[in-house]
Amino acid sequence: MARFKVASAAAAGMTTVDLSAGTEGNTGMKGAGTSLGGTSTLQVAATHGLPDAGLDAYFNLTQIDAKPSGKHLLHVKLTVGTKPTESSNGNVFLHALVAPSAALSGTNGYYAGFMRTSGGLDRIGSANRVGTSPGGGTPNFATEDFIADFFIQFDGTTATHCTGYATDSANAENFGNTANDAGGTFTNVFVGVMLSQANASPSSVVTWAGVTLQYAWV
């Protein structure tokens, strides 16, 4: 399995992930307008894919190595500088993703982030385990930046809980908490992003720009 290291350090003790060095999967969902780096444009093609039992969502994962001694919480921050202008005929998602390997496997890992509704609203993409259909809820976000702060609790090599908050310039709301252990053994930890589209016959591409992914062990 390929192993990739993190590219650059961010302010306030967080490290920025260079998505151009990540391991990708289900790339048919990645729109032609996608560009990957420390700051990325992520476009969902007019193609179906979800992190449910079908595990056919686009993913991009980078290894950050093992949980450091004495650390039990991983903070992952997903920031969107420019929100979508398009809408599809179903809900579309951009998520931060934490997994025990550079692949999607049922129950192995957690995800959370943002949802673009079929009506063109931007909302929370609720926290879930991989292998579960994505969902979301209010508040509606309006003014960029959109920021998702996602927290994963570890007990040794087991990921035991995830929770977090999403915000725009005016609002903050809890993602909710997923209390079930994630499957898999987190001997090494991988972080990345995931793109999903719910409709079986999507009507449009959907684009998030100015996207950054950062992490810190706390």
C-alpha cells in the first residue's frame, strides 16, 4: 500500500494536507474541474456515489502515521472558501474522512462535513461511520468561509467516538455524536476528503472551491 506524508504546516499548530499526494478511489465521481493541493477545488461529477454499503463515493486519503503517545483526540478541520453555485436533483456532500487505511471499508472510519441540498441550500453533513448513508440538517449556511471542526476520540488503536461543529460566518451547530466504535485497527491513521451524490441520475456537477483540510493531535 502506498504511503504518503503531509506536505506543509498550518498556523495555530495544525498541519495542512496536500490532497495532490493522497490515495484516490472511485475517481469517476471526481469532476473535471477538480484541482488538488494544499488548497483544492473539489467538484462532484454528475455521477452517483455514496459511502453506504456500496462504498462508491470518491475518496482521497493521506497517511499521518500512528496516534502519538499521550494523545487521544484527533482534530480535523475542513474549510470551504467558495460555496457551490450549482444544485443537482439530489443531495450532494463534501466530507472530511478519517480511516484506518487508504480505502473505504464498511464501518471503518468516520466522516462529517457539508451538504448541498437539491434546493441549493448549504447545510451540515452529519457525522457518521463509513458504510452509512450520509445525511444532514440545519442551520442553513450562507456566507463563506464554511468550517467543519471534526473530533475523533481514540482508545489505543480503536476509534471510539466522533463529534464536531460546522459553522459559517454567523452560525454554529453540533454535527451530533456517533458513539459507535469505528471498525478497523488504527495502527496508522489516514485523513482525507470524500465526495458523495445521492441521486441515481444526477442533473449537475457541484463545486466547492478554496477547500483546505487540516489536522492536529490534541
